[in-house]
Amino acid sequence: MRLLRPNCIIHADAVLHVWMLHGLTELQQEVIVFGATVAAGIVSGLLEFTTRCGADGSKLIAAAHIDPVRLGDPDARVPLDRYIALMRAAKSATNDTALALKFSENVSVSDMSILGLIMEASATMGEAFIQLQRYSQVAAETSGASEGPQFEVVSRGGRLFMVDHRQHPNLFPELTEFTFGSLTCGPRRFLPRPHVLAVYVTHRAPPHAAEYERVFQCPVHFGCHWNAMQLHPDVAEWKVAQAPRYVFGVLAQHADGLLTNLEAGETLCSRIEKLVLPTLHHSPLTAEAVAARLGFSRQTLFRKLREEGQSFSNVIQDLRRRLAIAYIEGRIATVTETAYLLGFSDFSSFSRAFKRWTGVAPSEYRHLDS
């Protein structure tokens, strides 16, 4: 099992290190979620809950650049960066930093995602945890996840824990709040006694730290080495069965189809971007290295890219272009730092490339954006 030390979560990734030094904006969030999506039902649920809290739904949709038509199908996918933007806009509109926690407390995942329905149709909590491991991506994908399932039940020192292995969780702690809150508050409706005994999170205590103990009704520890919930030792045997077993089979079959579509929908370009991003600051991976990581030959990699209307060099250049614009618009790095983060050998090379991409020099672009 891979554990993350709170002060070293992003030490190997210079790009993320600079983000943490300068602060994270929506543009930087977008950079780290290439291809990641959220079920439209969850996005709709957040929008409806925030509207009930007094916010203007149409303004939130506009602020997050979400297509409202897509929200009509709960199984449709919404880019994760748009969900992040919606969450941040919703917190601002309601002036409530604890919004994600309250969302998890007041809206059941079973009302928004097939994942919640499958878990509640499971025979026991142990089976429900297995379904969470299997279908978590149907509710929300996160790029850059560690190898293996995102969620894992482990035994440590005679205690039982549900661990969330999501990488870089502190860049969007609201997702941790919502996930852990949902896994705590949802089962509370039908379980005989508390199943979560303690909560551990890697992020520091937020302004609404008092809300954690109210929502979770157990000790909460901030700045820890992992994101985990300590579970009752007998929880796996506790019965759930909120729906007939037949319903479980139907739901699982539908979820399998959704999961297959998700896996098939990921483009080769997005897979390359995920591989290249962590090393871009000290020169990107070569085509040969990327092909090997993907299990292809160099020729197969080029052929598959041609089928998507792309070339390897274009993928790298487009990644650099988007990152450059994000860094400069977000004002989280100097122009010189941006050149380094994108793997350029010198500033003049970066300046020429940026002018080719945007028509203006980096310093002029930053002035235009101010």
C-alpha cells in the first residue's frame, strides 16, 4: 500500500510544487485533471443543493462553464475541472467554506449516482466496499490516481481503515470532504450503530474545522499521512440490502457498461499527457519511452496517434501551450519560471514559442490579462 506524507505529497512533481507555493486557481486545477470526469448526476446534485442554499443556479452554471443540457442525463459526464469550478463558485456564492461537507450530509449519493444505488443494494457493508472499489470511477474519475483501486480497506495495528489513495488530494480537498462525508452520512440511515470511528485527512484544518466533528460525529485528525476513515471492526458483516437482490444485478450490469464506456472514451492523447506532465520540467519523455510505458512499439504509437489525427510532437506542443497560458493567466509563476516548468532550455526559446502560440510575447500576454 502506498502512503503519502503530508509535507511530501507533491515533492516529486515540480509543477505541482510551484502551484502549492503560489496558490491554486481553477486554471491550474484544469491542468491536473486531463480527461477526468464526474457523473452529471453529482454535478446536478451540487447545483440543486446550492440553489436551495440561496445561490443563483444560472449564474453558477455560467461561472463554471457547464452545458446545462448535459445535466439532464445523470449518467452523462462533466469534466472534473468544471465540477471544481462549480464547487468553488458555489462556496463563494453561499459564503460557506463547509459547503462540500454539508452537501454530503444532506444529499444521498444514491439520489445522484448509480454507485450509491449499487452500494445500498449490496447484501453487506463488506460487499458495498467491494462495489466502491470497482465502480468509484463511475461517480468521479481523478487522473493521476495511484496504481490499484482508489479505495482500499486495510488493517493496521489491529484497526480497520478505509483508505482513499487519490494522489494530490490537497489540491481539491472538497472532494475528500464530499467522499468521506457521503460514506459516513449515507449508511448512517440504516446501520445499527456508528461505523466510522475516526477520520484522518492530509489537508490542514480549514476555517470550518468544527463542522467536521459535527458531520462525522467522531474524532477528526488534520495534516495526517493519509486520507482514511477508521471503521468499526465488525462493519463488513453488517447488513445493508436496501433494495432486492435482483435490483443489485441490474444496477451492476448497467454500471459495467458505464465503466466500459469510460475506459474506451479515454484518448491516447490524454494518456500521453498524463505520462509526460510529471517530467515536463526536466524535458518530456521521448516517444520511445512513452510507447514503452504504454506497452506499444514506437511505430504503433505513431500509428495510433495518426488515427486520432495527431502526432507525438503536436501532443507535447499543445500540452506546453495550455500549461503556459494557465501559468501566465493564473500568475502563479514568473515568465522565467514558466519557461523552466515547460522544459525549455532557455527563456528566448520559450518566448518565441509563446509568441507563435498566442501572437504576443509572454510579458505582453500577462499585461493583457491584468
